[in-house]
Amino acid sequence: MSTSVRAALAWCGLHAVAVAMAIGFLAPLLFLLLTSVMTDQQALTSDLWPRDWQWSNFVTVFDKAPMLGYFAHSLFYSITATAAMLVSSVPVAYALAKLRWRGRTWAFYLVIVAMLLPPQVIAVPMYVMWAKLGLTGSLWPLILPNLFGDAFSIFLLRQFLVAIPQSYIDSARIDGASELGVLLRIVVPMARPGIAAAGLFMFLKTWNDYFGPLLYTGENRANWTLSLGLAAFRSTHQVQWNLTMAATVLVMLPVVVLFFFAQKSFIEGIKLSGVKG
């Protein structure tokens, strides 16, 4: 057996699992895209390839439902919640990673416990509280809690900040910088990949959130997000799978574009956040 044949077999053996997983991941997406440009009749058949490409399906979706309004609500929810999370979680992560104070370890354990609790556990008391404040029917009950930090984001950021050399921070303190100055001028610039990863995680979480908007805005269609709008669209057009798939593609597109442009910072932030525990 020649060297080239052995090298080809070795390559196939090493990458066979990866290729199989890639095909398994991409196949549903390809089916989604192909179905979204089919006619109503063909979408109900077993055909996998469009006979007549109906790009107008994407325009029809906007005629059938107020998708632009749903998109605006989702964008507002995701951006404001992500910004609020970063403003509150970065200082907490810095305190847990770089400041020495009594009870720091136990505080970190509480963050881990909070991260493990599902949101449904506190759904009822939280809903009662926001109802008494008169904020139900809007997205504010989903945005305002992020001003008090997010457990997973604090954990992720703390793991990244631990990897920042302490010598940089000590040098800034010797030069007379306050803790806020150290955070803003030294830590935040060095932690941009980790902050980008945490922000992207939060953006994806809120963009795809269905339970929260359903709980607080389910009875107020004027504040629906894309997740609720897509579910209602599927119920209304349940036999028009081509339109349902086209609407799904439109919902997925902003997230795919965002990850495409932010993937370098995202992957770097995830990789470096596990350097030290």
C-alpha cells in the first residue's frame, strides 16, 4: 500500500466522525432552506428539491404577519437585556476574580447555585411581583432583572478574568488608579473576547426566548417577539409549510449573521475562559 493511500485512509478515519456530524447538522438546515422556496403543493409532497423556486415566499411572510414589528421587539429585548447584563455582571465578575474580600468563595458558590436553578422555579413569584408593579404585558419584566446580573454570565466572565495576569492590575494600583479605573482601563480592554462571548450568549438566549415573552406578553400581541410571532404563524399556516419554513429562515438569519461576524471573539472568549478555575 502506497504512502498516499495510507495517508488518505488515515484522513478518512480521523475525519469520518466529524464529517458525519457535519452532515447530520447541516441536513435539517438544507431541508429548511429548500422547503422555504417550494410551492404550497410541493411542500406537502416527499420532494426534496424545488421544481419551481418561489423566492416570493419571503415577501409573502411579511404580508401575512407583522414580522417587522416582531423583529423590532426582539431586537429591543436582546440589545437592552445584553447591555444591562454586561453593565452589572462585569463588575461582579471582577470582584470575584481579582478582589480579596471575606466571603468571596461563598459568593461564588451562590452564583453557581443560581446558575443551576431553572427560571421556572421563580416564575410565579416573579410574575406576581411584576403584575403588582403594573409591568406585565411588556418586555420590561424580562429586561430589568438583568440589571442585577446574570449567573451564567458572571461565571463565564469570572473564569476569563482569572486568567488576566495580576501584575497588570497591581501596576495600575501602584500608579494610583482606583478600582473603577483599573476595571475600565485595564481589565475591560483585556477582557474583550470574554465580554464578547458573554454578550453573544445573552443575545442568543434572549433572541430565542419563548417562555419569557409568552409569560409576560402572551395576552398583548402588540409586544410580541419573533419567537411568539413564529409560533402563531405556524398555527395559522399549519398546512403551508413553505411559508412556515420561510418565516423560520427569516428568524434565524440575524443570529447566523451575528455569529458569522463575531465568531472569532466568541471562540477566543470561550477558549480562554477555561484557562484557570
